[in-house]
Amino acid sequence: MKNFYEINRALVAKKKIFTLCFAFMASIGTMFAAGDTCGDNLTWILTNGVLTISGTGEMNNFFNNSPWNSQRESITSVVINDGVTSIGNFAFNNCNGLTSVTIPNSVTSIGSSAFFGCTGLTSISIPNSVTSIGAQAFSSCTGLTSVTIPNSVTSIYYAFTGCTGLTSPVFNAHIFAFMPTSYSGAYVIPNGIESIEAGAFYSCTGLTSVTIPNSVITIGSEAFFGCIGLTSVTIPNSVTSIAHMAFSGCTGLTSVIISSLVPDCGYKINAFHEKLPQVEAPAWFFDVPESSWPQCPKYLEKVIVNNGELNDNAFSVIKRSYKTLKSLDISAVSSTTLADEAFKDHYNLTELILPANLTSVSYMAVAGCKNLKSIDIPASVEEIDQSAFEDCRSIESITFGGKPAQSITGRHMPAAESKLRKIGNWAFYNAHELQHLELPEGVEEIGDGAFYGCTYLQDLSLPASVQSIGDNCFALCSKLQKITVKSLTPPEIQARTFYDVSRAIPVYVPEEAVDAYKNEL
């Protein structure tokens, strides 16, 4: 029994020694951790707060599951040795105690959220080998006060959002990456910048204006999101790509100008606040699907469509602002026709410039535009359809074929020759304020009631080409003082064509046609 007891006591003693050794090794683990792999050919080791990554090739991508994640609070420094070619997604996110990072020239990319929330970082040096920086790579690094982006970097995506410690813009020779949210006033983007990256001016509420140089080619998604102080923006000809929601949330914008040379892209009018007042843009800008119409501005005041063809969608988007639209210039669009009732009852419209290639003004296209002051019928128009300008009661002047232009020598150039042949029934019915009317050569037919109720019309000139004038065409034009008819053959008229027009006013006809007209009277 004695021998057995002594042997058992010896086992107990050995057990105590083993326990002590285990406890010692556990305490050593807080100072030294023989790491696992973090890439096909990469290993890591954490010693006294210094995380060292060695080997060759790419680092793995993670999502809050990096092999050192459970010890991230103890990491104060990261040293990435030469040979490592990438920093993985979420590699060091929320390492709050991290104060320094060494990145070698072998690294070419920094992954998404790689340093997200590393509040202890005050500066970062990115080597010239890096070409891309992933989404939110340094976001919420609130302690970050300086960062240099090498010219090698060509792609950044929301990399510095939430970096409240940064007080200066971050950009290189080619890309603009970040503007501090605290910035206030106007800003001129340096010439040579080719890309305004996603989220670059995100929530810069104090930004009042921005000048975009002709070097800029792309504008990233939400680049100016939430810039509520921004009042106007002009997109230069150089831009070929504007990402979705680039200016979303810019509630203070009053004017947007997009060159006709900017190609169709994801940037549409539905990305703007509903109270956007002024827009100059190509037709594609207004072409959004019906499901997006509720998000489109509905208080437009001035619209210039500087290129393209207005389809039904685009027309519908513009028509949403029928209560507020005051000026509409669609002279540059390629459309040859307007939809029936295209701008009917836009009662605040005071200026309308029709497409230069228009061949007809459709049924009631501009009817009910009660504040429209004047209208120029393009030379290409062959027919003005029924009631096209009905009840445009404020129209004071109508010109045909374009207004006379002034050449560089100062001489007045004649208007283009009108192709107009027919004016439909009731076309200008109730144009009260019209005082002078000279119809262009080529017009053959004037429909019933075409100028009925033009009560302030004082003089009328009809072309040699006119053949028929409809019933009640000039009825109630009681202030007419003079009529000129250039046709050698008296045109066909109806019993009430000039109803309520004094028969005592002078009518001027070609000398050689006097007898013919006398016979018709």
C-alpha cells in the first residue's frame, strides 16, 4: 500500500507541474500568437500588439471573420511584408486600437471595409503600387487627419465616408475621392480630374456651388448625395457616364444643365428632388419608366431640351409640371410631330419654342395655354391641326418660318421659307390679344373659325397662294381696320367668314385683280 501511495502522490505532483506549465503558456499567448494562414501563401503572427503578415500573393477576403478578429482589440500596429499583393475585405475593420499601418509596394488593392472603423488611425500612407481602394475601405476612421492618394489609384468607392477628422479634400491627379462634410462655400474641382468618385461629396450640406472641369469623364453614384446647399450644377461635354443618384437628395438645386453631348446614362430626372425648377438636358434625361413618374420633379418652371427625340415617357414627365411650367424650349429635339394635347392647359406657359424640324402642330397641342404671349411656327411645319392653339388668349404675335435673323455683318437675314399649307379649324380660336397677322406664302386653306374671336386684330394680310377661307374664320374680329389679299384670284369664302367685321374697312388687292374681286363682292 505504501508503494502505491507514493506512486499516486508522484502522479499528483506531476499533474501540478503540467497545470502550471499550461497556465504559463496561456499567459505567453497574450504576448505571442503563432498565427494561422490568411491566404494561400500568407501567414500571420501577433506579437505584443503588432500583427505581421508575411508570404506572397493575395490575402483572403473576410466578413468579420478574420483569423485575428477575436484579438482585434489588442492590435496596435499592422505590418504587411513585401510580397503580399492585396488587403482583403474587412481585414482590419473595427480594430479601434490600431494606430499605424505599413503597406508595402507589392500591394495593388485594398478591399472593402478593410480598415472600417479604425478610429485610432491618424494617417495612412498608400504606396504607388495600389490601383484600387474598395467600398468604405477607411470609412468611419474618425481619427484620420491626413491621407495621400497616389496617382496609381484609379478606382475608389465611398472610401472615406464618415472620416470626420479629415478637413481637406482627398484627390490625386486623376480622381476626386473625398470632400469633408464640414466644407462650406463654393468649390472648384482641379482641372485634370477625370473621375468624381462615388460618394465624393456625400452629405456636404454646406457646399453652395461646384465647378466641374472639362477633364471629368465620370461622376460616381451618390457623388453629391444630400448636398442640400447646392443650388446649380453644370455637367460639361467631357462627361460620358453619370451614375445613378449622383445628385439625389440635393433639395436646394434650382438649375441643372447637361450638355447635349453627354450620352444617355443612368442619370435621370427621377434622381432629383420634386421641386427642381430649371433643367437643360437631352431628351433621354426625361425618359423614365411610368413607375418612376411619382419620383420625378413636378414643379418645373423652365425646361430646355437640347438634343434627342421626346418620346411619350419624356412628354409625360414634362407634362407633370403643367401648373408651374413657364418656359419650354424644345427647338433642338429631332421630333417632327407632337402628341395630341401635348401641352394642353399649361396655363402658366409664357414661352414655347417648337422643334425646328416639326412638320405639323397636332390636335390641341398647345390649347388652353392662356398666358402664352407669342409663337413662332417653324418653317418646316406643313399643317396646323384643328384647335392646335385654341384659347391661347394672350398671344400677341404669330410668326411663320422663323424670325428674321441678324448676320455677323449686321444685316438682317430673311426668315426661312415657310412650308405651311393648311391651318385647321379653330386653330387660333379666341386669340384675343393678336393684333397683326401676316400669313406666309404657300398657305392654301384656312379652316372654319381658325381666327374666330381675335377681337383685337387690326390688320390682316393673306398670301397669293390662299384658295379657301372657312366659315366664321375671322368672325368677331371687330377691330379689323385693314385687309390685304395678295391672290390674283379671289379665294373662296363663306357667308360668315368675316361675321361682325365692318364692310367699310379697306381691302387691298393686286391692281390687275380689282375687277375680279368686285365681281365676287
